[in-house]
Amino acid sequence: MSAGKVFPETIRKMKGQERVPALTAYDYPLTRYIDAAGVPLILVGDSLGMVMLGYPDTTYVTVEDMEHHVRAAARARPNALLAADLPYRSYDTPESALSNARRLRTAGAEAVKAEGGQAILPQVEAIVEAGIPVIGHLGMLPQSIREEGGYHIKGRRQPERQALLEDARALQGAGAFCLVLELVTPAVAAEVTKAISIPTIGIGSGWDCDGQILVSTDLLGYSPNFIPRHVQPKAHLSDIVTDAVKAWAKEVACISR
Ligand code: KIV
């Protein structure tokens, strides 16, 4: 667990030494609590669209939404490395990718994450060359939900396996310092993990990745709509909140005039 400020190089060096736990956070208090627990990598994920803003998927999230939440999280001044997602369509070209990465950086993000492999290499290269660290994201890409028509497990077929391996190597070559693998079959996630020298951070991709990331509201039982099958919540905050509010409302109702 982290002692002192975490940098991208700290995360990169954890490969083969210790597993990387990572969680999402979207605001000041949650960033403080997660940081106090010693988690070295905190992501202001565009999952905030679903779990904080009530949208059906992440494609509604704007750069302005991300800036707002990154600013709040950054005010916690975490020891953890604070990364942020480049939202949907904000990195269509190397120019837009760099300008939006700079906006998130100015808001307080210390690294940015973008979804995709070889298709976004020029964007990744432009951001890395400008000195902003990049996290890759392969496998099921939530921002592609409209094209894909659902959240599908990746790596089951040989061409998908091959593409994942090639994309992972290409992102490493472009300078990404770690790589999220989302809903990749455990066998292929393990193969990708062995094939590259930067850490893989899995989500729903088995236990053979170099680290694990979860949407914090899933872990804490606070996600409003559903909790994915790969998550075993460690708390049930939504019940705690409802029960606390009910108890207080009852108290108020019982006070005699
Ligand atoms: O947006 C997000 O929360 C993410 C994680 C699930 C990796 O990208």
C-alpha cells in the first residue's frame, strides 16, 4: 500500500513486485477515504455518468463534467496517483486528445485514461509526448456501447485475442504506463499480462492481472441501478443510507409539538 506520493513510475515498478489495487472516486470525500486506505491509484472514471449523474451509459459525459469532478477529487490532495478518463468523443484526433488531456491536467488529474488500441495510437503518442502520463484501456470499452449494442466479454475468439495482444503491445510502445483490461477472458488477460512490461489492471478479467480496479460505488454497495456480476460488494451503503434516513425521519415524526 502506498506510503508517500505515488507517481506513474511508482505504479509501473509495481509490476512483478506487488499487486496494484485501484478504485474510482468522483468527489472530495470519497477520494480522501480511498486515499486514507492506501490505494495507490484513484481514477475519476467516466462511470460517474452512470453512478453519479444518472445517465444510462458513459457516452453522455462531457469534458466539463469530468473537469468538475476532477477538481473536487484533486482538492483531497491524495497521495495516490489521481487519473481521469478522457470522455466519449473527446479524443477523436491527436489535437483534441491533447487539448482535452491538458484541460483535465489543469483540473488536477495527474494522468489520463483513453479507451482503445491501435486506432488511438496517434492520440496516445501526442498526449505522452506533451508530458501527460496515459493509462490504456482495452477489452470491453464502455464508450463503444452504442456501436457494440451491449457490454460483451472480449477475447473469446482468436481474432479478438490477437487484437488484444497487438493493441496492448502498441499502447506500451506508445508510452502508456499501465493498461486497464475490462471484461477480458481470464486466460487472455493472463496472456496479455505476461506479454507486456507495464502493469495490467483488470476489471472483471480474472485474478492474473497485475492489479484490479473497481467502480467504488459497486464495491461499497452504493451504485444506484445494478452491481456487475464480477463484484462482491464489501458494504451495502445504499441500505445504510436508507435505514439512517428512515430512522431520522421517524424521530422527526415522533417529536411532539
Ligand atoms: O469509468 C470507469 O470507472 C472505468 C473503470 C471501470 C476502469 O473506466
